Amino acid sequence: NVGNFSLPNPQGKAGGACTAALLATLYDADRNGTLETMSWVALLRSMRDNLLQKGFDQVPQLTSSRMIDVNEPFKLINDSSPYGQTNKRAVLIGINYVGQSGQLSGCHNDVRNMKEYLVSKQGFLEHNMTVMMDDGYHPEPNRINIMNAYRDIVRQSMPGDTVFLHYSGHGGRVVDTSGDEDDGYDETLIPCDYERTGQISDDELFRDLVKPMSSGVLVTSLMDCCHSGTVLDLPYRFTADGDVMVREDNFDFDSLLAVAFVCCCFGELFDCIFTIVGGITDAIF
């Protein structure tokens, strides 16, 4: 029950704590006139405080493709378009796993709340938003639809564009077969048809979403799920209870402006080396 986060026109009381905490922080900053000057540090720590006050133990994290100054104002909208105006696109995915073991109750609400914020406060247009939910009305968030949506947004995005990705559902991990994970596991997203088609690994997401994204695109990705901390395999990380952004490995890809928010339970953070963006993996690319 995340109804006590006091979101404007909440789409139900059930939902992901990280999605609710992020939205509550953004709406508060908008009302207080501090949104344009709020830094990544202030954003994540405000989320952390918000979560603790509501009895949640998630620790928000920010991961990025490059080292950024986390004391500078954060931004969701690209202000470096060579054409003077950015195209804004979004992929929003909420999976309740209706009728399946492990059914959730709030992921559809998360997507509706996030869509409302993006449209009302950030100027996104509905026709530039792909929304998937297993509600019998929207396109089904199965493996092929999710991956096709990510490939499509890569194909459509040009330098100067803005992309927002939101995933609310189950996250997991599977044994790493490529040898690129220190903990021996790949982090995953779990589509609604995972029993038949399998989970979506971080290697697949990096290959089809992160690596081919055009230079100069600002992508923000919020992954509200377990095992989400490194699901986009980004090299830099900052946690809400830390002081500086640190580099996780020896690669960098400067052709992409990528940031990922991660919010996982503290226990999971140490158990699985965090998973992404999972965590908020806010994922911003």
C-alpha cells in the first residue's frame, strides 16, 4: 500500500515504493519551486527519506554510462537538441502477472501514475508513448513486445531527443553464461510470458537498447523491481547513502548519455551485487 505517498490523483493504493517515492519527490519539488535546481544527490536522498518515513528499506541508486557531477541539477529532458526542440518518447511497462503465481497488484497503477506525471508535468505526448500492461486492454508485456518496443525507440531516437523508460514488475537473475558478471549472475526483467519464453537478461538489454542508442540521446530509465541494480550494465554508480559516484568496471561508452536509477532492498543490494535499474535504476540513458 503506497497510498500514503500522497500522489496527485493516485491510480490506486497498491504500487511500487520506488515509483511512488520518485513521483512524490518530483511533485513536491515542483510545488516548492525547487525542481529546476534539485541535484541528483538531493533527489535520491529525498527519496530515501521518503521511503524510510513510509517504512520501506529500499536504497535508491543512480547508475550512468559516464561520470557525472551528482551535485549538479538532474534533468529528465534533453536541452542539447541541435534543432532547438527535443522529441520526447517513452516506453512504460507494468506487469501484474495476472492469474500467475507471484501475482502483483500495483504495477499497472505505477504505469498510470508515471504516465500522468510525464504528460502533465514534462510535456510528453500520448502518441509518443508505448504503454504495455497485462490488463486485457493495452498491448501485452510479453518478451517479444518488450524487446520490440526497446528496439523501436532506439530506431526512432535521434541526437537531442529525450527518452523515458519505466518498468514495474518482477526482476530476477540467472546464471551468467558469458563470463561478464563478477557475481556469476545476469540480472533480468521478467515478462508476463517468462515461463514459455524465458527472462530478459541484462546482456540482451545492453545489446539491443543501450549499445545502439544514438549519440546525444538522453535516456532516463526507472526500473522498479528486484535485482535491478545492474540490469543495464552501466559502469558508474551513486547510492543515496553515499557521497560520490564510483566506477564499477573498466568500460565506458561516451556515445550515449545514459543514467539509470536503481532502488533495491538493502538485503538484495548485498546479496546480488545489486541488480538494476533496477533499483530506481532510474534509468536515464
